[in-house]
Amino acid sequence: MKDTYHHGNLKQVLIEKGLEYIDKYGEESLSMRKLADSAGVSSAAPYAHFKNKEEYLDIVSKYITEKFCDALQSTIDSCKDPTRILLELGKAYVLFFYENPLYYKFLFTRGNIEVKEYRPFQLFEQTVEDFFKNTLKREMPAEILHAKMYALWSMVHGLAQLVTIPGVIDLNDIDGEVERILSSVTV
């Protein structure tokens, strides 16, 4: 039996159902009519929130990015031990996409992210810079700091992709496994 929409936040339902549709059939086959059908609403309902498919895809990207930023910022704000900030931020990054694998696939397979202007990257970059300058009190040339930041970003980004592949990571203790992997690398 088909799930149908009854109440709540229709915009969010359309985003999530659309992501499922895109994952199964591809972005190119999505239409506003198919989006409505996947959410179990009338074909006119999506137009209350999105002008067209292009706007829908843009809003989905912004929606995911905002949720991702919120998760990263929450981790930064709640970390009580500044010596663990990079570890905690890395875990938050990986676990966010473990819990939301469709978000990862959508964001990073489309090829439309300008890294230097991408807010999660900016948060990550600033946190790495603050860690080395303020927590470790380590001065280093900008190009070395930049290289370290990219190395750390690459590690958590790659690990985020790996956790979406069944059998690669021990999912019985995902938090502990991610921490062990991230802790194995020293800065």
C-alpha cells in the first residue's frame, strides 16, 4: 500500500520523498508530478512550495546544507574540551551522513558545490585554524595550515562515504568505530 501524506510539514515531506525518488530513479527522471506522487499528494501540491524542479533541487540542497551546518555548529558549541574539537567535529561530520546517506549522495554527486563558499567547509576550516592557533598554540605557514585542513577534510569526507557502504565499518558501535578511525591519525 502506498504511503500518503496526511498532515505535518509538506515541504519537508516533499524534500525527503524526492530524495528517495532521486536515489532510486535519478535526478533527471524527477518531475514535479512524480514528486507529488512519491509524497502521495495532488500534482498541484508541490507548487505551493517550489516553482519548478530547478527551484526544488536548489531548496533541497540548501535544506541539507542547513541541517549539516546545524549539526557541525552544535558540535562546535557543545565541545567542552578544546583538545577534542577536531575529533568531535569529524565524528559529527561522519555520523551526520551515516544517519542521512541520501543527503551525502545528493550533495556530493551533483558537482555544484563551490568549496570555498560552502558554509560547512568554512566552519570546518575555521575550526581547524582555531585549533592550531589557539588550542595547540602552533604557528605555521598558511600553506601548511591549509594543507592540514584539506587533509583532515578529506579524511572525514572519505569516511562519511565509507560508512554508507554496507560492511565497511562495524555498525554495531558506529560512534566508537568512527572515533577509533579518526583518533588513529595525529595532527
